[in-house]
Amino acid sequence: MKRLLLVVAVLMMAIAFLPVSWSATKPTAATYFYEKDDTAVPLGVTTGLNRLNRERGIVATLFEDDTSDGDGDIPDQYKIPLEAARKAGLPALVVVGGVKVLNVVPAPTTEVQMMEAVK
């Protein structure tokens, strides 16, 4: 029993000292949601996504509104941000920290807008 309590105490201390980068308030992903039949992805957006991946270490992706997996479901990592993007109106950039939506930018077109969205 003492050993179990010791293991639990050590695990709790380890969790308490996790790096700050695991915080949900820091951007971890940015996704540009769009409808391919309505618009093309602007060059500034693709350049901005590339920079976010390379320079900021943020997972930056494109997601077409009609995308689904083999079962017709939206992949889990896109469900919450896609809802926020649809609410703002497509196209939209959604920045998340973990599963929390941090910022939504309706219809960004420039690299500057992409970089400012994750500040």
C-alpha cells in the first residue's frame, strides 16, 4: 500500500511540473478551413501555414469543408475548430491550444494575417 501511495505521489508531482508548452493557452495548431467549390486557397495563406509549421512549431494545415474519413466522419482533431470556422463563415483560420479555440480569423488572405493570428 505504501508503495502504491508513493507511485501516485511521484506521478502527481511529475504532472505538476510538466512544461508550460503543454498549456491550452499556447497555440498548438492552426487550420485554414475552406470550401473548395467556393474559393481557392490564397497564396498568402499557404505561405503563412508553411511559416507557422517551420518557425513557430505549430501544426498548420488546410481542411476542406467536405473532408471526412472512410466512414464519413470528420476526424476528431478537426471537429471543434471546424464548428468555430463554420460559425465565423468559411473560409476561416482557426487557432487552437489543445482542444480550446483561441482565435478565429474570418477569410484571411495574407501571410501577415496568418502570423498575427497565433500571437
